[in-house]
Amino acid sequence: MKKKQKKHHLNTQKWLYRILKTLLISALSLLFAAFTTQIMPPLIIGGVQIEFFLLIITYWGVLYVLFKKVRLWFYGFVSLLIAALSVLSIVGIAWNPNIAVNNAIDNVNSVFKHISYFQVGIRTSNTATYPHLSLQQRIQQKIDYKDSVVRDFAVKRSLLYFDEYYPKYRQICRQFALIKYIKDNYKYVNDPSDFDYFAPPTESIDLMAGDCDDYSILMASVLRAIGANVRIVWAPGHVYPELFCGNKTSFDKYVSAIYLCFETEIGNKQIYYRLDKNNNYWLNIDFTDKYPGSVYQTDEVLSFIYVK
């Protein structure tokens, strides 16, 4: 009887030990994955962002093997990672508990929350008057991304927001910060009733006001000044800019960054984009809403104006 009790007691201890070991490894895996995902580019497969889950599995496997095979290596590996985490936390390079949690939640949301894209085609108009080539050339000539005032404005405003996500999303954060500033501060003012006035970007920077073509010229100039690519779309009664996002893999990163950086603004709304003939993605950055990829005012297109 005593032998059975002793055996039962030993079995209980073994199971308790295994549970504690699993919990320890799982907790460390979650911690290290949350830390690492801040500097790991987003990995999206089938619309699901998986880098956080992939990191958890990887860390769990490594820690489990080290704990089981070479216990000293396990403690050394854990100590090294904790030391690196602590140093980065002190110097403020990557470790931030709030950002780690937000990145993790963003991955989890991509599994349970349907990410809604909406491709907008190019519909020609049978009734609208097409813009004369001279008007398109005037807009094109007003775009100036080499001016020092434009460059200074673009760089300073690109650093105002989302800096905490830069290790993960890189230049997308700079582009979105600049877009956010302009969307939040630009005010609409009509042109003279009998003349199409196209303001240079330096004037729009000073006034932070104008009509849709002034807004488009400003967006194209300042975004180009920090390395982004923008085209201007001439539609019936409207002119607006689109941001170049590249191929599907690159576009997925933009979408992931939108849901993270503009979580409050976008809510459950859709992201609107166009595909060009090379299957590159262009994101609507019109002032129809406070986030990149907002709804188009119209799907009719009269002309595309590209930055030279």
C-alpha cells in the first residue's frame, strides 16, 4: 500500500513538474516573441499575419529542446535574451510593453477579424469633359519635391507619429505620419470662380489650405521628398492623389500598418485601392477620411498624372 502511495506521489510530482516546465517555456516564448515581433517585418499568408505565432512556435521549440537536452544552454540562452531585452528597453530602441502588446493583438486580430480590401476599377466617363493637356502639365509642373522648404516640412512631419512602429514597418511609418499630419490639418478652400488656380507646395505648406488639386500637389511633393511615389488622378469634378504600394507582398505590409497605426480612424471600414497594368497596388489617399485607403469619391478616371 505504501509503495502504491509512494508511486502515486512520484507520478503526481512528475506531472506537476511537466506542467510547470511547460508553463515556464510557454511564458518565456510569449515574452520573447512579443519582443522580437517589434523588429520583425510583417509576414502575411492568406490575409493572416503570422510572424508572432511563428516566433512563439520557434522559441518554444528551441527552449524545449535546450531544457530537455542541455539545461546549461537553456539558462544561458534565456539569460542572454533577457539581458538583450533589458538593454534595448533602457536605451529605448525596440522594447516597449505597450507596442509589444499592440503588435501581438494585431496578429491575433488578423486571424479573427476579417480584413476588408476593395479594389476599385478604372471607369471611363462618357459625359465628363476630359482635362486639356495643358491643365495636366500645369499640375505636373507645380509638383516640386526638391525644394528645401518642401523637404524640411516633409522630414519634420514624417517624424511626428508612429515612430514606435518604425523598427517593424520602416518607411511606411514615415509616409503614414506625413499623410496623417496633412489629413488632420488641411482645410478646404475653393479656387476663384472663373480660374483653376494650382498652388505650389510651398504655398500650401504655409497656408495648409486649398482645394483638391492643391492638396494633391502638396501630397505628391512632400511624399516624393521622402522617397515615396504618388500619382494624381483626374476625375470628373475632382483631383486626388494615390500612393504607390508595390506588389501584393508590399501592399499587405501597408494594410497591416494601416490597421495598427490608424486603428481608431479605420474601425471596421474598408481599404480601397487600385491595380495598374503591372499589378502594382495604389492606395487612395484622398481627404475623404482620416486614414490611407479611404473610400473613393468616384471610380471614374479621366487621366493619371505621374510625377516626373
